[in-house]
Amino acid sequence: MLHLGAYPARRWCRILWQALALRGSAQSARGHAASISTSLTTFFAHRYDMSKLSEFRAAERELAAQLEHLEKLKQDSGLQKELAFNEELKALMDSYAMTPRQVLSILRSAR
């Protein structure tokens, strides 16, 4: 295992920032917290020439965590309601031949 206790706090912050930047995603804070360790592993794999197998295993763990998060989102009742609302709204917009811009202007005028 790589020992990193000698790094100053500023270096740790930069390492964490770079690890999160490697992810390049717009996940929620929960998603970031769940995968920081695999991001760090991926970061160090590139930075310190870890074996390809280690890098592969880290990518596997990160993918498994993301798939688990996706399954939890699919089961979320709030998401189900939003998806249903989205479909109903699109159908209503199609039936009235309205664009999203027109709908927004109507909603804004109702305030």
C-alpha cells in the first residue's frame, strides 16, 4: 500500500481535487462520497504506475458502485413521480403543439 502520511494538507487537497476531476461527472455529493476511494486509487494508478490489474480492479469497483447507485435511483419514488410528470407534460405539450419556451413563458406570466 502507498504511504502518504508525509504529504502536507495542501497537497492532500490537490490530490483529492485531481481525483474528483478525473471522474469528470456531475454526480451528486452522495455519489462523490461513495467513490472517492476508487477515484483516489485510479488517480494513484496513473500517477504512480500501479499495475494494470490494480487499475482494472479499481475501475471495476467504481463501476459496481455506480451501478448500485443507479439501481437505488431507479427504485426512488421521487424519481418515478418526476419521470411520470415529464412524460405527461411532453404529451400535453404535443397535444397543444407548444414548445418548452412557450410553456415557460406561460408559467412565468402566472406569477
